[in-house]
Amino acid sequence: MIGADDSLPVTSYYRFVADPLALPDSGLPKASFRNLPSNHVLTIRMDVPEPWNVQQAEAVQDTDNLRCDSGGCSDSEYIRNTLGGEGDSEEERNKDRSRIGLTRVEYTLSNLLFFGQCYDVTEGTPPNGLQLTMDQDSSSGLNLSDGLTSASVSKVSEVEISPDGSTSTSPDASALTGVATRGYHSDTLVMKTVGYWQLRAKPGMFTLTIANSTRGSEIYQMVEGDVTGGGIKIDPKSGAAETKTLVMKDFVNHGELLLVQKKKGFEHEELFSEEYDKALASKEEEDDDVIHVFSLATGHLYERFLKIMMLSVTKRTSSRVKFWLFENYLSPSFKASATAMAERIGCELAFVTYKWPEWLRGQTEKQRIIWGYKILFLDTLFPLDVKKIIYVDADQVVRGDLRELWDMDLKGAPYGYTPFCDSRETTLGFQFWRSGFWKNHLRDHPYHISALYVVDLQRFRRELVGDKLRQYYQQLSADAGSLANLDQDLPNYAQHDVRIHSLPQEWLWCESWCSDETKPAAKTIDLCNNPLHKEPKVSMAKRVISGELFEESWVELDGEVQKYEDEYRASLL
């Protein structure tokens, strides 16, 4: 019971942004927070409708670590104190006192989502693992205004929808230049739970197909129908089709129903079979010598570490590297400067995102949400033509050639993780998997660390590992005390069903768990927290990643990253 003099434990502050046209003279939609406490670190999180993919478009400060102090908390003070800029002059601050303490963050609606359910009418169940593609050629944009003619549709490539609901179109570049332009493309696969699928798009008309040259395109065709009374009813007036037209015409998507049926002669065929997998493997050609690396980060500090990791990977890897970064929690300034740095150091960079489905139990803490994205959607997060991915934590420095890890035989497992070190005796007592529930559950299996892993995405998808992991997550997350280390506990718990190939120990060295004697053989250095004492990450990095074992110390790598950062900022002037 809370007494009259007790203060409520307020941990969050919420503002609702309504339609700007709902109120007169309301202006652009915005949320304003005033009189926030100055003794807490705050973070911003958006709560938006399921079909919206909203990303930060502009932010000066670290929105993962917002805090006011005696010097103020405005963007201007942040530039002055942190970035070394001049900020506002005293005269400017006195002229407009309302700007004192003002922090401005701007968001943009990057994409809208098509999502829905897919069912096999032959079986009455979702064809989980069925691969779908969605395309829009350069001339198939949709004008949502009245009076649109077929002739004008052919000359429209994109539609812009303003906050007031009005639309404007941009002309088709191919119509103006006579040169065909590349259209929009997206792909995904059907999940087991309710046959869920999700694809990002913008306003316009799109063509949905079963991915060409896949097992699904051989045995399935699309049909029209509906789900009524708990059953699936096919429309007898419509025949089988190879494509389905989707139209993104508003900001509300109530879900699309996709029905597929096995072709004649394939009624008893399975979507995945051992014979087909072998035939596919024999036809597959090697990737074009690109190592695909996945990572994620949140907050300016970890974005700094992430750039250093990218630099170390690119320097040490003998093949070309393409980084896939989860963009939901990255700052706009990082995305711009990291793209510029990637061009300078000779690697490729792309950003990926996925919207957490409403039917999958959500998380409330940002760190646990990030952990979920790290493991739960590996089958759908990347383009379907990406065959393998290596995950590397943002705070790692790589000393070895990732080509070696890329070419490693996983012995039929869908992914490989490094087991936790047990060579530092002073921290063995903190390894909870050595006793109790985890010891009984693991039996003879090791407990693996999730700071680095390699995923055979083709096998991962063929064996429906994503569906299995989401099923285990849905069961275990019902207990709030379960999955304390979500991204790590989940694959370790599931390894009786989804086998983990244990990578050689030298692929991940962490001072907290690994002895000093094993450090010279380490191919990656991870800055994991020490359970015995706390140490700032930067201080740890400078101490651990230095000396004769390293071609460049962490300080030198950090200095090189800062040089690229300075070059990028100078280019903006």
C-alpha cells in the first residue's frame, strides 16, 4: 500500500501524438516532455502501429542516454561539452531563453508493412518456410488521387503522402530518360505460427510471388479464397495464379490472406526433402567471395565500438566484407558517418530491420528487445540470397581472418557458437550453468556464449530453426524469471532439438572467463563484463587491447575511426 506521503515510482513518461488535422492550428505532430528529472538517465522509445516502420531521422544527442546536469541538457550544450563544438553563444541564449534545455529528436516513417497469413489449402496448415518475393517495377507506382488514368499510372514511380493526406507523384525515370530503372524488391518466408509473413513497402502497387527457382515454386501455386467458419473456402470462379497484386494505399493494414495450393502431381510432396536439399547443394555456386557480418548496437558509446569492430574485421579478413547492421536503434549520425567510413576502408554496408510481430510475446526493456532481435528473426532478417552470416558483438576486436570461420565445417549444425571459457579459476563460481537447472538440462552439452556465432542460413531456413526458436521463446518467456540472458539462454536451452556446433575456443577470448595464458591464440577479443568488479568499457578496451599481441592497439584503432569521423564532418561544411 502506498501512503499519502509516499512518491509513486514513476519509471516512464508517455505522450500520445494525434492526427495534426484533428485539432485546429495544431501544426506538425510532435510530443513535448517538460520538467523531466535531472538525476536519471533517460531513453526514448517509440510505440507505433504494427504496419509502421519508424526510424530516427535527426538527433544530436544520444537518445539512449539522455541526462540533464548542472551545465544544462540542450542540444547546444551537448555539442559544446561532448562534441567540442561552439554551441549557441551567450547572446543567442539570452535572446531566446526558451531554447535552454531543449532537446530535439525527429522521426520519420521509413516504410509501411504488408503482413498477413498464408495457408496451404491442401493441408489446411501454414506452409512454413515457403519463400515469398515482392516486386515493383519502376513504372508501377500508384497515384492515390482521384481521376487517375491508366496512362498516368505508367508514368509514376513513387507516391508521396503528406501529413494532411494529400498525395504527390514523381515521374517514372525510365519514361523521362528511356533507360529502365531498377524496381523495388523485398523477400521473406512464411512462419509456422498463423502462417505469418511480413514485407516492407511504400505506397504503390506490388506483385507478390512464390520465390522463383525454389522448391516452393515447383510444388505450389496461388489461389483465391477466404477463411470462413474455421475452414478455408476456395473461390471457384478464380483459377490458379502465379502472382498476387498487393496495394499499399493507406496507413492501416488489417492483414493480407495468401492461399496456396499444391500443383497437380505434387499433392504428396513436401516443401523440404533430403533429396531436394542434396540436389540443390550440388547446383549451388559459391558466393562471390563476400563475407557477410551481422551486428547491432544502441547508444553513442557502442556505436563507437561498432565502428572499431568493423575496421578490425575489414583489416584482418582476406575476402571482401559486407556488414549488415540492425538499424532500429542506431542514430542517424552513425548511419551517415558509418556509410562514409565503409567507403573509405573498402567494405560494404547495409541496414536491416524487422517489426516484432504482435502475436509474439514482446519485451519491455530495450536491452531485452535487442537481444530478441539478435536471435529470433535470423531466418527473415536478411535477403534470401544471403547464404551465411557471422554475428560479431559491437565491442569486439577481431585478430583473425573471418574467412577461416566462414569456411569452417559446421558438421551439419545450423549454427556454431563458442563455448564459454573455463580457464580463469577466479570466476568459475559465477558460471551458473555448472549447477542446478542448467547442469541437469545441458547434461553433456557445453553452455555457449552469444558474442560471436556463425549461421548457415540455408540450413537454418530448411530445418525451420527460426520457427523452433520462436516456439521455445514463446513457451519460456511466459515465466518472467526465465531467459535472463535471452539471446544466449535460448539457443543453449534448445540445443537438444537444434544442435549447436562448438567453435574452437580461440575464436572468442574474454578476460573475465579466459586465462591470460590463452590470450596469444585468441582470434577475437570480447570486452565482456567482469562479475568480480566494474570497469568502464573504454578503460577496459585500452588496457586489454594493447601490447605486442596486437598489430594495432585499441587506442590506435579508435584514432583511425576518429580520423574518418573528422573527414566526414568536414565534408558537411
